[in-house]
Amino acid sequence: MAAHNELGLLGEQMAVEFLIKKGFSIREQNWRFQKAEVDIIAQQGSILVIVEVKTRSTRFFGDPQEFINKQKIKLLVKAINHYVVFQNLNVDVRFDVIGIVHNQVETSITHLEDAFYHF
């Protein structure tokens, strides 16, 4: 497996552990619908929290969370609309982003709640 893929998997696991420590329950990981892959579907009380995880080894090109584009947002929203209907859920939905920088010198985690309002 390529190093960037391994870093991505590590970042997703770090994000899951981070969310669990904050009291979230994890419903799904790497859930797919059509062309979309949702990294984490979690629940916090009555809120369904969709989490996109971006992991980088450096901030040289910018913070990890800056690498989410409008096309990705559109795919995630479509996928989660399907998920909520298919699961027959009566919940509020929130989209979060977790940006992780992980290398030999540092590991930092930034959690942006309601992140798509920031784009």
C-alpha cells in the first residue's frame, strides 16, 4: 500500500478515536453510495454527524481541511440524503471535517463542526 494511503487510514483511525473520546458513537466507517465515500458516520445525541477526514504529513500546501472542494461536498450531501431515507432516521444532520497533520515531529487534530458553512 502506498505511504499516502497508509497515512489516510491512520488518520481515519485517529479521528474515530478522537470522536469516541468526545462522546460520539460511530455508526459507519468508509460507507459508500454511488461515487461517494463517507469517511465516518457518527451520532452525537440526536444529531447524525458526517465526518470527512483529511490527513497530511505537512502543512506546506495548506491545512488538510482546505482540500475539500464543492464537488466532494455535493457527493457527501447526496449520499447522506440517501442514508437518512434508507435507514428511516429522524435526525438532524451536521457535516464536520477533521484535519490531521501527522509526522515524526507533530500530530495535530483540528475538528471543524458544521464545516460546510465555512466553505
